Amino acid sequence: MPQNQPPRVSSPIADQVVADSVVLNLAAHFTDPDGDALVFTATSADPAVALVQVAGATAVIYAVVSGSTTVTVRAIDPDGASVTHTFAVTVPNRAPLVAGPLPDGEALAGDQLVTRVSGHFTDPDGDSLTFAAASSNAGVATVTTSADEITVRAILPGVAAITVTATDPEGLSVAQDFTMTVPNRAPRLADTLPDLVIEVGGETTADLTGYFTDPDGEELDFTVVSSKEEVAAVGVSGVEMTVGAIAKGTTMITVMATDPGGLLAVQEFAVMVPNRAPVVADAIADIEVEVGSEAVEDVSLHFTDPDDDTLVFTAASFSPAVATATVSGDELTVAAVAKGTATIEVTAADSEGLTVSLTFSVMVPNRAPLASQALPDVEVTVGEVVRVDPASHFTDPDGDELTFAVESSDASLVAASVAGDQVALRGVGKGEARVTVTATDTEGLTAEQSFRVRVPNRAPRVLDALPDIELAVDNELLLGLSAHFTDPDGDPLSFAAQSSDTGVATARVEGEGLAIGAVAAGTATVTVTASDSEGLEVTQSFQVLVPNRRPVVKVLIPGHRVQVGQVATVYLPDHFEDPDGDTLTFGARSALPAVASADVAGSDLSIRAISKGITTVTVYAADPGGLVNGISFDVLVPNRAPRVAARFGDRRLEAGEDVALTLSSRFEDPDGDALAFAVESSSPAIATATIAGDDLQVTAVAAGTTRVTVTASDPEGWSAAQSFTVTVVETPTDHNPQAVGTIPDAYLGVGDQATISVSGYFTDPDGDELTFDASSSDASVAAASVSGDALSVTAGVEGTATITVTATDPDGLFATQSFTVRVSDDPGNRAPRPNGTIPDQTLIVGDELVFDVSGFFTDPDGDDLSFAAASSNTGVATASTSGVNAEVGAISPGTATITVTATDPGGLSATQSFGVTVDERIVDHGFDISLIYHDNVGATYRPTIDAAASRIMSMLADNEFWDAPFDTTYTCGGESFPLGTVDDVAIFVRTRSIDGRRGRVAEARLCLTRQGTYFPIVGVIRFDRADMAEMHADGWLEEVSMHEILHVMGIGTNFLAHKLAGGGSDRHFTGPRAIAAFNAAGGTDYTGNKVPTDVNWAHWRESVLDAELMTPTGENGSLQPMSLITLQALADMGFNVDLSFAEDYELPSSGPQPDEDPGFVFDLSDDVIRGPIMVIDREGKIVQVIPGR
């Protein structure tokens, strides 16, 4: 019999660190060479540190206290042979523990709370503990520690957290908090505030700290309120209160002392402001009043009350026989009774009976005599005497006796004297004198009156008749008058003349001559009057005939250039005038009405362009007399450029393939001209393009992408172009099938069968139909068979097998996938698994996809499945489920991953994911510019700016760019504004202060463009608010707005990105269309680089192009046309432009022409805001940054 061999240690047991307990499988560490079953024992060298127990082959080590010991294990076979193995056991130190919560505490300020904390902590190793404590707010409470006692001292009201920490000898610790509350106590009154009496304007202060105290020692905040602020005003600064008297009355003052916790103490005291007597504001001046008259005075103006009391007035006269005084309200009336002097006293009393008085004097003067009846005028001949009684014409109001005196203004004409009570008047010489009679009373006061005394004269007479005359316009004739008039008394004569129609002839007197001036054709009557020195006169009249003259040409009408369909208007009174001022009638005719018609309506000539060519228009002006004059001028109806009629679509060709496209349907000429075509491929190595008659032939050469540009030109060199993309792909070759996704592992019970559709796990890049086969690594565990694309797996015995599926195309190329099948006698609930692959989807914005997902999952237990769906980017596509249907909504362009989860009733699940690409829905509805106005752009200005944008939109209507979604606040050029989806361009418009009136009137910034085309998305325009009103009133706001909008479109801001900026010292624009337009406008002989710009490529060069919309300055009232140069520059940048919007323009013959009075010149020379231009793709990602210049 073989000898028994003792057990052996097969794997040493590692030293153990036991915090609580450790379980060891001893069978893993011992073996028996004879295969005997072993019995195990184990002992601890120090049971006070760690205990060990053995059950079968399992040993459990229990930690008792921190420390170190060893454990020895013995393995014994049935024959008693054994082996031992010893390993070290370390029980680590353990941190102290909280034994119970510390209670919250409360103490008044100044008190303290002592707590023993040892009962609230314990140490699992029995270590002695030390304690420390801290306060979260030492301003509220402080804390100190002594052994296991803590002392908390309350400082000020509030709440503090007290943290107590227990630490064992090895530094391990535990902490707990409790809340310490120091309750707040309200302030108290320390003394009573006394009532006060303060005169108006007076002020009293008081220190409030003596009247309030706080039991917690907190600093108090004082508030003072007056119940009647109109009586006394109060204020407080720190602890000092100020009370100021404003008006009489009594008010209560309330003083509130508030501590930091909001508790308060209140007390009140009264303030009385006493009444004051009225005062005299201004003395009443002494007055003089005539007997029977009254004087009225507003006495309120002479008194005032310092307390604004209503005053009552009384008055008394010390001499009522001379003058009386009465008062009604504020009005004092003094009535004069008889001449003399009286004193008047006026008294003002307030509502409480306080009074003040003043006095003034009234004098009633003597009265002068009066003229009771006017003395009549008298006529007396030379040598005659007339007598007048003066007593009946004067009276004295005081009854005084009167004496009389008389005086003549001219004794050589009339002699006057007093004889007794009569006035005698005698005629001395012809003429008129003024006689004055004076009446005097006993005190020397007088009255007088005058009357006229006339000695009659005789009128002048006609001596010889004035003859009729004929006189040409602008001529003058002088006639002598002394031979045609005489005066019987030999008096010198003066003359006056008047024309019945000064528009025909004028008449003026020069000394004794008459000057007749001819003004305009017609007849006028001239009347001449001769007057002597006393105004007697005689008149006579004669006829003046002025013959008619024919109209004359004032300014020639220049030649006109008018586009087909447009109308040019000429105001004819600017070009004709009538030397006689007659109203003119006009007529016109065109030599070739088929080229341009000419019609006159009133004073306006309308020239309507019919078809291209040159005609002569003759205009006639006629006066009412039938005299006529005329002007002839040429009208040019220019050729119009061809235009795009229909667009080429992009093409995809295989290498070697070609396609023919008809050209005549893609372009049209508005003048019916025959068109010549040219074509260019940007990469002939990829695809060539040639013209054959009316066909465009495109031949694919090699894989890649090229841009084909077709240009249609009319006989005069005007052209239109359009481009399209040609993508060439290689002729397809056969490719291997490819695996899609991963076939999930399967868990089956013995005897189960699972069916999987495998076609969803493979794809063929050539679209070939695939056949499928499968094999198992262990058919006894899992057998595999295929029918069509259905893979059947049958579970045999328990175990694991690998199933390999092969997909093969008709040419024998193949791809494989493998998965694992695990077979168990009791698999329990098994998770669902994917069945095939959900294909990726492409949707258009707004689409919704609904499909049944149940076929893409299977459950090996036949459980009913529930479904859920989620999207990785809900801004692009949303996902949800309803029953077995998944619903995907396309929100905006971009990509998202949709994950579908199938869950069985036991909560096990499987997932499948597929990609969703959302493309934008492009609706071709024309070109849009969205103006986003800041609130500071007035409603008055917006229609004008809108009109400028509308004109640009009409000009670019045949453009449609992809939309750019934002739905956020966007910042451009330092301006932030809300931005949604942009179609096609958004411009933020605001006003701001730039540089004051008549400086730089506006500025623009292009911020964002589209990838590939660099077409604009977002820009900013700012107007100088100092210039807005003048720009609008003078009519050039629309022109400036168009200038700035074209900057946002790229003119002067984006030439570099389009590679159209010519460098060197002579900077210029290199676009061929703009250069052709420059030559056509008169630039053929220009020796510099064509289409010159300023040094920053921001504007056309002023010194060459002068008055054009995109030059940097303009004159108020002068036309700045948007020329074909600017429109063709946009076309060179890739825009489709309606060239009919071009306005007439020619280059100046020798640079800008100076204007004697240019008016206000507005400056746009520095209106392009420099900064980086961002380029984004369709998903909104920045793909390029064009540096700011």
C-alpha cells in the first residue's frame, strides 16, 4: 500500500488587515498529494486583538481592538498528518464615534453656558479622547474648552454653530454641531424727551443716546418723524436729532430707536411754533386825486404776514370833507370830495387779532378851466372881418371867472385880436392859419382850443393835352409837363403819375418831367395829376402801347439716356421763357416714336423709352399771341444686358459620361438681341464644357467636383452668367459586403430555439443581393441553420458556443459576424435582444417619421416588450413612442442619434440606435433683408430705411440662400439683438452718437457670412443721431441707407474673401463684369487699374468716379446714382442681379467737377467698421474667420 503523504501549503496566505472581519477559503491555500479531504484548525496568538473561527474550509477573522497578532492555520489529513502556516493580522485604529447629539443652547448676552461633552462621544477602541470646540460666529458667541467641558459665552444677539471635535491619541476624530442662540432684547427708554417751543426759522438739536438704551449693548439706529412736516421738519444724523421750525402750529415728533435685530423703542414729544404779527411790506405813496375821482389801491401788496395768515384790512380818513376811504376785501378806494389835503390810515389784522398800520396823504388839487364847446372853423376872404364870442365855448368846474387871449399862427394870412368879450378875425392873404383862444382862471390855470381860418385859393388848369405814344419793351421816354399845365394864381405845381397796368408800362415823375418805361406787350393808360401848394389839382390821361415779342430759349435741353420701359421727365419752363412774361404752351414730337415717344402734359415733357436706338425729340413753346420757338435734342435708349431665364441644376456624372444642355431656354435678351455663349470649367481635369450651337456639352473626365460657368453676351458686349456644380464619380466596381452593427449574444435554455433576421446586420455598397450562411463552434451546445435571412439557433446541452454568420454577394465577396450563445438548464428571465438593425434616416425640416419598431427586437422568453425612444439632440430631431410605433420629428437642419429601448416585464432591456440627418426645407420665395430696429430709431425714419432695403431686395430678387437658425441673442459690432432664423440677411439698425453733426453720418459692419459663397447673413448699420433729422428732411436718408446696406452685402467689406481685391499702390476691384461696366461708362481710356478703390477697398475712388452711390462723399441735393459698375460688382461676387436697376451714370471727363456752392457734403469715407468676419456652415459652426483689415 502507498505511504500517506502529509498535506502541503499550496499558496501562502497573505498578511491581513482586518477592520471588522475577513473570510478566507483555506482550501485555496492547502492541498493533499493523496487527494485526501483535509480538516482545518486556526488559532490567534493574541485573542484580545483578533479572534479566528473555522467552519469546514472557511476561516473568519474578527477584529477586537487595534493592534497586531499572528494566526496559525493547521491542515490535517485523515491519517493525522498535518502542515501549519502562520500569517500576520493587523487590526487598524478606528476613529471615535458620536454617542449622542449635543443639545442646542440659549443664553442672554453676557451670560455663559457650560456643557460636559464626554457623554456625547465614544471610541470603539476604548481610547481616551481629547476635545476641542469652535464657534461659527465669534461676534455672537465664543467657546473655550477645559478637559471634557466647553464654556460658551453669549456676546451679542444672533445664532452661532458650535462645533465640538473628539480626537483619539492617533489623531482620528469625529465632530458634531449644536446651535447656540443669543436672543435679542428690545431697546428701552432712558429718559423722556421734553416738549419744545421754537420760533419760525429756529432750529434745535438733541443727542438721543441719553433718552434710549439697549440691554444687549447693541448700537441703536434712530428714525425721527414729524406728524406735520409743514410745521416742523426733523432729521437725524447718527445719534443727533435736529428739529427746525417752518410755520406756526403744533406737531408731534416721534423718535424710534431700532436695534440690529429690528426691535425698537418709541417716544413722542410736542413742538409748538408760535404765531407772529403782520408787518408792513411796502409804504403806500402819497397820491393826488381830482374832485369827483377815485383812487384804488391793492393794500395786500403793502402788508405781509410771516405766518401766511389771511389778513383783514380797514381804513379811515382824518379829513373826510376832503377825501373818504373805504376797504372792500384787499381793495382800498379813496374818493376826492373837495380840494385840500387828507391823511388816510390803513390797518391789517391777522386771524388772531395781531395788527399793524400805515398812513399816507391824499391831495385834491384845483381844476383848470374846460373847453365846453368846440370853436368852429372859419373862412374869410382877404380884407373881410369875422367876430367870434369865446365865452360860450369855455367853462370853469370850480366856478372861477375867466379872461381870454387870442393868437394867429400866421398873421400874414389872418390877423386876430380881442375886443371886449369878442375875438375879431381879418383876412390878410390867401392861405390858412391856426387861431388859438386861451381861457385863464383866478389861480392861473388855463384851457385853450384852436380852429382853422381859411383864405381860399384857385385850382390849377390844363394848358395843352398830352399825346398817346408807342414804346418797345425795355425802352424809356421822358416827357416835359410844365408845357401842359398852368396855375391861375401863379402857384408852383407838383406832379404825380399813375399807370393803369404797371406790368405793361410804368410812369414816374422826375421834377417837371414824366418818365415812361415799357415793361411788357400790351396797352396801359397813364394819368398825370398837377397839384398846387394847397392841394387843388387837375388831371389828364394818354395811352401807351407796348408791342408783343416771341418766346426765347433759356437753357438747351441736354441729350437723354433712358432705359426701355422707363420714363424721363423734363420741366420745360426751365428751358423756355417769354420776354414779355406770357404764359407759354408746349408741344413735342419724336423723330422715331418706335424708339422713344414724346408727350407734353402742362409744363412737363415725358420721354418714354420703347426700344433701343437714338431719336431726336423737338419741343415747341408758343405764347398767347402765336409766336413760337423750339429746341431739339437726342434721346438714347441703351442696350440692356441679357439675363438668366432658367437655372441649370447641379449635375452628378460618372467618369466618361456626358450630357447636353440647351442654352437658349436658360438665357433671354430683353432687346431681342441674338446671344453668343461662352463656357468655362473651373477644373477641366474633372469635367470639360464646350459650346456646340445652342447646346452646352459637359463631359465627365475624372472623379471630383468642378464649377461650370456659362456666359451669354449680346452684340454690344453686355452679358449675364450663371454657374452650376458638376460632381464626377468613378465607374463603380464590385465591393465586399460590410457588417452593420453587432449581432447580440443570446442566452437560451436547453431545448430552446431562437430565430434572428440577419439581413439588417449586413449591407452591400454595390446594392447586390446577399445570401447568408452560419456555423457553430459547438453544435452540441447550439446548432445553427439559415433559411433566406432567417438564422435559427437550437440549444442542445449546457455550455457556450460561438455562431459565425457569413453574408456573400453574387461575385463571392463576403463579410462575417460572430456572436456568443450561452445555454443553461435554468436561464431564468432573459433580456430582449435586437433583431436586425434600424436603418439611418434622412428627413426634411417639418417632416415626421412613424414606424413599427417591434420587428427590430425579439424576446427569447416570448415576453411582451414595451418601447421608449430618446434623441441625442432634440434641437435637430425629437423622438417618442406610442405603443410599438416610434415617432421622429424633424426640427432643424443637423444630425442626431435616436436610441430605441425595448424592455421586458422583468425590467431587462435591449437598445438599438440609428442616425437621423435633417436637411433644411428650402422654399424659393425671393431675397429677403430683415431690418431689426433698435427702439431709438424713430418711426418717422423707418419707412425711408425700409424703402432703401426694398429697392436692394428687388434688385437681388433672383437670389435665395440657405437659412441660418439662431434663436438667441446675437452680438455683432458691439450691438446685441434677438435673432431667430435668418432668411436671407438680417441687419440691426440703430442710432448713436458718432462724431456730432455733419461728420461721419453713418457706419456699417458685416459680421457673418455663409461657407463657400461668403454671402452675407448678419450685419449692423448705425446712423449718427445728430444727422438723422437733417438727412430725412433734405431727402438723402434713403441714399445713405442704400450705401450702408450695400456694405453689408459685401461691397467694400468682403472683396478679399471673394478674391476680387487688387493690391499694390493702385488698389482696385478685379471683377470682369464691373470692369466692363467701368469701360462702358467712359473708362476705356483710363490709364490706371480699372474700377479703382480707396486704400482699404471700402469705396470706389472719389477722384475718378466722383458722384456715384459707393464713393465716400456726397453733396446734399446732388444725385449719387447706383451705377451699373456697382451692380456688376455684386454679380462678380456671385449675386444674381437685375441690371435694369442701374441708373444713368458716366465717368466725369477729368475727375470730380468743383461746384461753386456744393452745399452740405456728407462724409462716408470711414463708415466701414473693421472687424473679423465669421464664416459658418449650414449647422451654424464657425469654419473660417476672415481677419478684420
